[in-house]
Amino acid sequence: MELKLYDTLTRDKRLFRPIDPVRVRIYVCGPTVYDFAHIGNARPIIVFDVLFRLLRHLYGADHVTYVRNITDVDDKINARAAEENPGLALNEAIRIVTERTERQFHEDVAALGALPPTIEPRATEHIAEMRDLIERLVAAGNAYVAEEHVLFAVPSMKDYGRLSNRPLDEMLAGARVDVAPYKRDPMDFVLWKPSKPGEPAWPSPCGIATPGRPGWHIECSAMSWKHLGETFDIHGGGIDLVFPHHENEIAQSRCAFHTPVMANYWMHNGFLQVEGEKMSKSLGNFVTIHELLNTDTFGGRRWPGEVIRLAMFMTHYRQPVDWTVNRLHEAEIRRARWMGPHAQRGVPEKGRVSQSMLEALLDDLNTSEALVALDELARRSRAADETGPADLANDLAASLVWLGLANDAEFEYARAESKDLRDTVAAAMVGVEKEKISALVDARNAARKAKNFKEADRIRDELRTMGIELEDKKDGTTDWKVRR
Ligand SMILES: [Zn+2]
């Protein structure tokens, strides 16, 4: 089994060879934690989760290190914190914003079926490594101090700009650099800057007296170095990060360590637009993962995480995606076909992961072909005699679980023969005791009988927060199930 990946730097698709097959190393730029993650942010999370799963399959789960950082120092965070908590000291206000956003991000991406990365480092915990890198760059003549800033001297690097491969004037326009008077060259970028009183601040490098804070790019060079080494296998992120962020990461890391490459493969997922338009808050088409999962704002209903994930797989990761309600409907119908009665006999642990699905993924993560392989497997599984051996149903279940499009509990739930057993599995799925759920359902029905609808609604909402959906039957009884 050979994995081929497209490398943005060399602009070709080639065989993946890890530097060390017992320690395959991948770094992906993670979120800046100041606001809900939007559906564009979900794309790299889902794409690189598939790559992580595939690498674990090829090299063994213990032999792959996936690092995805959390950016918790940023001017946008400072601004949001000051706006939300004007009465608090800025550091305290920042802590409130970043902790809440990080928790929300973890909830969102778990619902999308993304495995947690091996290491999730925070920028603020790597300031010492950033200072170290900055001092190496100054010592090597690739950076300089000016007016208490430290800047990377772009002309000092002969082959700067190979990743984005754009003419200098285009890069300048793209970087939207402010041509500050202390810059020797307009392309030079900030490694470190002084903090104003009240802003987050750390002791500065290079003997600068005023405490300061890092520029954006240096954090990823520092965290990938700390956790993956000077050179590693794969660096990933969204296409919008190619320039200036990744270009500058390369400049920093290669010049600090005198290495020919930072990572051997650079992978970038394509843009995402919503219903044919660029997503923006001003157009009112800004879609967060949280809204898709938990509110009725997109297409008038909530969408299960597995459907969102599947909808993303329908387009190759390097192509642009148009995120539409129709796409989600299509994904939902497709998944329902796989999860029909024929699949319900499936036991994931007893099945083999579809070889044709894996082969599609080995070809630069061709997810849309992988879905075709699942369609075919489901078709054969359906055609098999209901009373015959469940081999194909098992294989289908194993493949869906492998790709993160279903979980073990769903199959257990479907196989459960009695309502009582289904309730037990469902309660375990949401991590709440079955007796507690029944008691709440009874309390709600009692409140309804007493015409206390406010209390009845409150209990329904409480159950909904737990992940339980109620269904009132015509005969006056109420069923409950896991919210999909
Ligand atoms: Zn980064």
C-alpha cells in the first residue's frame, strides 16, 4: 500500500516516504481562540483527520505524531476580551475568552468525528522557544532589532517565496504589510513586538528592555520544532495560509536551523464558500459549526456531525467547496442508504475495512472516490440475503466507523432487540443514566398534565442539552432517543 500526496511546494503528487517510519510527524495550524469556529475552519480539521487516520493505519497508531496548535495570543483575542469584559484586567478577560472558545472548539470538532491530535500545544506555553528561535535568527544575520521590534530580514534569504511562488509585488499586496519606518525592507515581517501597558507581555529577546509579545508566524516554527524537530514529514493548513503564514514559517525555521526544508510535504485544503458566495459576517452568510449542529439557522434545521463530515468528503480536499443546504441533504440521504436495515446487522469489530475505500484515500485523499467504494459495498450488502452471513454488513460497519462516518454505539443501538436495551445503549451514548432520563421524561409529562408548560419546556430543553430528543406519541406516551 503506497500513499501519494500532493505537495504545494514542489507542485507534484508523489510517493510519501516518512523520515522515520516509526515516528511519522505532521503539523497542522490550529484555531485562534476568540470566536466560534466557522465551517471554513472545519475543513482542514476534517481533511487532516482523514490523513491522520490513514497514517495510523499505514504505520501504526503509536507511530504517528499529529500536532495541531492553539493560537491563544493574538490582537483579535485582546480586542474581543476587552470588548466582552471591559471591567476586568485584560489578562483575566483573555483567559475567559480563550478557555471558553477552546472548550467550544473541542466540542464542535468532536461532533464532526475528528480524533484529538496527539499533541495540542498552546502558543503562550512556548514563548521561551520563540525567544530562542528569534535570537538564533538575529545571530545568523536573518533578523534585526529596530525600535524594540525584532524583524525577519526577507532579503537575507535567497530563496524566500518558493511555496507561494508569486512575484514580489503580488506578495507585498497579499501581505498587506504596513510599511513601518523601522523596517529595512517592506517585505520584512515581525517576529517580536513591544506590548503596550496592560497588554499580555513577556520578557523580550535580544536585550530589548520593554516586555513584548510574539508576531503570529513565529509560534508555529517554535511549536513544530519543540514537538516534531527541526525537519518533519507533513505540514498542513488551509490554502489561505500559504502566504504569508507558511512562507514565513519556512523562512524562520530553515534559517534558524540551516536546513534545506522545514517539512517534506506541504498540504493545503481549498477554499470554502457558502451558497455560491464568499462567507462573511457582513453578507450574513457566516456559518459556524456550532450553529449547524445545534440551531435551525442553516436550512431551517440542525445537522448531525456525521452528515457535515460526509458533505465535506463529497469534494476533493484541494478543490473549492460550495457549502449549500442541498449538499447537506444529499449527504444525509447517502448516509441513510448506508445505515439502512441491511447495515443494522453489522458489527464493526467483526468487519474488514474496505480495501477499495483505502485505495481511493491513498491517492492523495480522494474522499469522493472513497464514498463511491462505500456506495458499492452498501449495494452488495443490501443485495446479500437477509438471513445469510453478515460479512458484508460487518465490512460496511467497519469502514464507516474507520472513516468517522458512524460510531460503534450506533450499530449497537440498531442491533438492540428491545426498547429497554436500546434505551440502555442510548443513555450510554450521551453518558447519562437511563433512570435519570426516564425520571425527567416523567416529570415533564406530569408538568404538561398540570398545564405547567413553562416547566415542561424547561425539562425538554434540559434533556436536549444532554443530547436527548423527545417524541410525543398520539397515545399520550413519550419516546426519547439520542438527538441526531
Ligand atoms: Zn501556523
